[in-house]
Amino acid sequence: MKILYQIAIIFFLCLMGEIVSALLPFPFPSAIAAMLLLLAALFSGILRIDHIKEKSDFLLSNMAFFFIPAGVKVIEHFDTISSIWWQFLLISILSTVLVFLITAGTVSLVMRFEERKEK
């Protein structure tokens, strides 16, 4: 029963993200809206981490399944991609390196912030 409760919370937040995305006068990803709603609920105390911990741990441990649709789309559009493969590869490599650098910088900044907070 606890798992169903956690799934219901996650689906509710996804539904609210869809509603927020539909109401905005500009295009905004509903998944980002749902994550922002989750963040707000966690910070405000409406939700606690233990309310969704088991289900979120399950989703994180099985994250590879979420890449299957993207892989299928790449295969479906292989004719288009094959004509620009080097550009596609270059963008993929550069964006991956950029994400690594930004993540490393963010982690470093947070660690410094935590060290200052402890002192």
C-alpha cells in the first residue's frame, strides 16, 4: 500500500506539471514544472523525502528504461542523422563535456558552501 501511495504522489505531481505547462502562455516542459513543484513541496514541508523515497529509488535504479524511447527515435530517423552524423557526434560530445564541467563546478561550489556553513 505504501508503494501505491508513493506512486500516486509522483503521478499527481506529474499531472500538476502538465496542468501548469498547459496554463503557461509560453512553451514549458511539463517534466520541469513537475520537478519544480516537487522541489517546492519538499522545501515547504508539504512532502518529506520518506513519502517518496522507495519509489524514487526504484525509478533511479531503473533509469536506463527511460532512454529506450529516445534510442528508438534515433534508429527511426537514422537516414536523417546519417547525413549529419559528424555534427550530431560533435554536439553530443561537446554537450556531454559541458554538462560534466557544470556539474563539477556545482558540486565544488556546494562543497565549499557546506564547509563554510560548518565553520
